[in-house]
Amino acid sequence: MSKRIYKFITIMLVAVMVLSCWSECGITTNVYAAKHVTVTKNTKQNVKWKLKKGVLTIYGKGKMPNNMTFDYEKYKGKIKKVIIKEGVESVCDNAFYFIKSIKEVQFPKSLKEIGENAFEYNKLKKVELKSKVKIKENGLELYHAKYINIPIKGGKISLKNGVMNITGKGEIPVRVGNAYVKEINIGKGITILPMWAFSGSANLKKLKISKTVEEINANAFSKTGLKEINIPSGVKRIGPNIFSECSKLTKVTMPGEFEFIARDGEESTPMRNVIDKRDTNVDVVKFNTPLNLDVISGIDTNNFVVVKNDPNYKVINGVIYSKDGRNLVRVPSKRTELKVEDGCEYVASSAFLYGLYESDGDEWFLRCSNLTKIELANSVKQICLETDNYYDRTEKKQCNKMGDYLETIETLSMRDFNLQEITYKGRTVKPQTFIKQIFGKTRNNGVLDLTDELNNTIKSNQ
């Protein structure tokens, strides 16, 4: 072998070894490598990255390119810390999605935006932003953080030693559900609690909501450890299932009138469940403003309490009556038995036949599905078949096309009607002998016949 050939082979081997060393040591790599895209010499990137010994450094000037996403399968376990250098202005959507090994991120003061799902499912132990940053949906995972400091409009979100304080103006811009928080104080100026705002905070024991809050969105307090909660009287809009899976929650204080707000794209009536007996154990709901009966169809509980100055209603043993006590108005939906109080003269059928109407599926969901027995007081004079109270305002708008309300009542599904016995002065009526399920062309569910039988029993025993 000539010296010239030997020298050429030696140079090539050295070159291969150097390139290999660069790759192993994490020497600066063009951003497109994250997506396995071939980059030509003419490609210019303002923001680049390098990975060395578990530390990913992002540096440069301007926005992080939309394709700088780190694939979970390729980078899981390999990235433990992320350092974003000054000059970088954004983190792109899905940048570090599902890379659970990331436990620390250093954010620069130059950062202006964090994209959707950018740090979702990361296990960040400390989150500290140095400036106000626009955080898109699921952009920042706070669940595992023991220390939080996030500047927001007019204030900040902070967590230290299990106490979270939120001050600012307008909507809380990020979900703050956290495994370590025990107490949350929502300060003056905050007006909107977003969907899933505090969801998952299983150790949360104490919550103070500012009087400036006006809107609480779906599942805001779901899966929290709260035993009771006080929603200020100034809250005007409430979303569905705000207490879902709150197994320890037993007492709720809330406004007696509010506007229901559905999730985006959802208009079906059953989504108006504000407190659902299927996944909560709420025993008492206390209203801190005069009651509008419309809200009752979305609340499951054993007992109601109304304000003393309510102009229309009063409560006896947890049940809602008219102000003078002569009319039975609403039975709490979780009751299994009811004894109508002396002095009550008129029992509205809507007191225990109220519910939610699903317009799309033509379904009727009775709230008092647990009620099996009613004992009428001797003072009762009549069972009143009331129609308008079957529907709250939204339901009336949906069901006007159905025509006369009496005809509507006769055709409602009684699937959830489990009342077995109604007694009056020792006489017993068995409702199930009158009730018929609606099938095919059957258009009479038996409610009118049952009402007639009860009124005949009352009349004959007076």
C-alpha cells in the first residue's frame, strides 16, 4: 500500500471518529433533527437546541419553530431538565408533551408564549416564570409542583408550603390543580374560574373565593378534598359538574339564581347537572340569595336551606314550601321518603316530578328517582297537577314546539319514577299500579290517572 493511500485512509477514519464524538457529546444540532427532517447548508434557524447528559438547552432569538417537538418514544427518560435561554420568545405546541422525565424547566424573561400541551404530563417540581406569559390550553402542568410563581395580569399565582394565593384581574389563565396544595385563596379582581381550574387537588381542605368572581366553569372543583364550599352570592354563571367526584363534599353554599353555562359545543339539557348524586355526597345545599326554582333541576342533595328574606319560599326540615307553608314546592332529589308537614294544603306534582329534559333524545330524567314513599299531612286538600314547573327557562324554549304542557306530561318517560306508596289518613295508594312506561304509540303514562285517584282519596276522607 502506497504512503499516499495509507494517508488518505487514516484521514477518513479520523473524520468518522470526530463526527461520532460530536453526535454523542450533544454538539449543537439543527432544530429539524427533532422531526428527522434533512437540513441543507442554506437552512437558517433562529432558535436551536442541544442535548447533553439529560439537559436540553434551547437558545437563540425569536419564536421556537412549530416543528421543534420532542417525540415521547425517542426522548422519554433522556430529557430531565430544560433550559430556555434569554432571547427565546415562545415554546411551540406539544413541544415536550408526555415526557414525564422532565422535572425542571428554567424559563427566560424574554418568554412571551407557551403553546398548547407544551409541558403537559411533565412532572415539574418547581414552576417559576420571570414575566407575564400567554399560556395556551394545557400548556403548563402544575400538578406536581411544590413551588409556583407565575405572574399574571394584575397579580400572580403562587404556591409555597401548601398555600396557593391567586391575585390579579379577569380569568385565571391556567389550570392550577395541584397534588400538594391544602389551601387556596382567590383574591380580589379575579372574575372567572376556568374549566378544571382546581381539579385533582385531592389534599385541598380550605378554599376562599373572592366576591369579585362572577363565573365558575365546568368541573372547576372536581376531584378535590373539600368538605364544604361557599360560592359567593355575586357569582352569576355556573357550569356543569363543578363538584364531580368530590366524595368528601357534604355542604355547599351557593346563589339561588344563576345562569347555566354549558361546555363548548354542548347544549344537551342533562349537562345542566351542577351537583350530581352519582358522584357526590352533598347533604345540604344552602342558598345565599333568593331562590329561582329553575336552578333546582340541576342540584342533587338531601336538604335545602333558603335565605330568611326569600320573598317566595321557606324550608321546613330541608323541604321547600311556599312562604306561607300552604304549598309543597320542591322535595330534595336524594330523599327516599317524605312526610308532608302539617299546615300544607296543596301538593304540586312538580314538587317530586321535576327533572331534566333531553331534547335531542326525547328523554326525561326525573330528579327524585330515589323517592319511594310519601305520607300526606291531614291538612292536605289537593294534589295539583302543575305544568309550567316541569320546565326551567331553557327547557321551555326547547319544548315549546311540543305544544300543550298537559299533553307533554302525559307522554313523559316515567323510567326513573320509583314511588311505591302514598298515604293519607291511613289510606294507601300504590302509584305503580297507575304508571305506564311509554312504548311505541302508547301516549299515556298514567300520571293524570294517578293524580285523579289521589284527589278522590283525599276528598272521600275529609
